[in-house]
Amino acid sequence: MLDELDAEKKARIFELIIRRYENMIGEKEERSISEIRQRISPYDETIKMISNSITKDYVPYNYETHFLTAAQRALDYIRQIKTCKLQFTFWLTFEEIEHLKAADAMNKALMLVAILRALGSKDAKVLVTKSGRIYVAFISNKQQYMVNLESGSVLANEDGIKLFENDALNYAFNDLFYENYTEE
């Protein structure tokens, strides 16, 4: 029984299982872009809890007045989540991310966009480049911000657009829209 093993041996056994069946896991975890977009829900209970904790000092919360500061708090929250790279696709719920404090860049991007949407941003979106790099973009006070989920850095306006000079956008989405930038 696994219960009789110490934590290190259990972890090694689970690692062996995952390595052996990673292709099957990846197949079972495949999602269409529509299914992925549905995950960005500003109404998710975990997202509502996080956004409420971000805006607790703003009573009443006003998007026009408080959004940029609240977005900074959302970024600070996301930076506390360790970015991990998996060899296969594995989707985490926002509750699982909150509990683990770890996720891959795409799961973190989905969570950040959901938080920003809960804070009132209609234009917060996930951006994916041709090479697979993942960013989050949002607009506040007529300034566009790009967030690199791997480094946690934020670039504004032209500095953010320069990210795509050598790695063009492939597609962008949130729960409200999807835009494909590839030539057909």
C-alpha cells in the first residue's frame, strides 16, 4: 500500500506513473479554444474570493477610479504563484491553483484574466505567440499593458508591442471573444 511508504518514495512512484502515461494524460487534457475560453469566468467562486480581497479597501469599488491599483494587486497575487513547466498539458482549476500556489503559464494567464475581468476589465485577454509564449494584455486609462507570466514583468504601450516583433501573435482570447492572427 502507498500509505505505508514515506513521502519521497510516494513521489518517486507517482513520477514514474506520470512519465509512463504522460501521452495519455495529454490526450485526455486536450481542450478546444472554446472550452479554454469558458474557463475564464469572473463568476468563479475562487476568482470572486480573490477579487473581493483585492478590492476590500475600496468601498465602494469603482472601476474608473480603482482598476489600475486593483490590477497591480492582481499582478502581485499572480506573482506569488510559482510558474512551473510541464511536459504535457494539464489544466488546473482556479481553486487548485490557489491551493497549490503553482501553475504553468497558461493556467496563470487564465486566472489573471479571470481576476481582471472580475475587477471590471472587458478587454483583459490572453495572448499566445507563434512560438507558444503566453502573455496577458489589458488596457487602463488608455494605456495598454502586457504581462509576461513567466517573469512577472509588465510592459506598457510600445514597449509591450515590441514583444511581438520577432515572435508574432498567433491568437488572443478571453471569455467574450477570440481572435486568430494567423494567415489562412
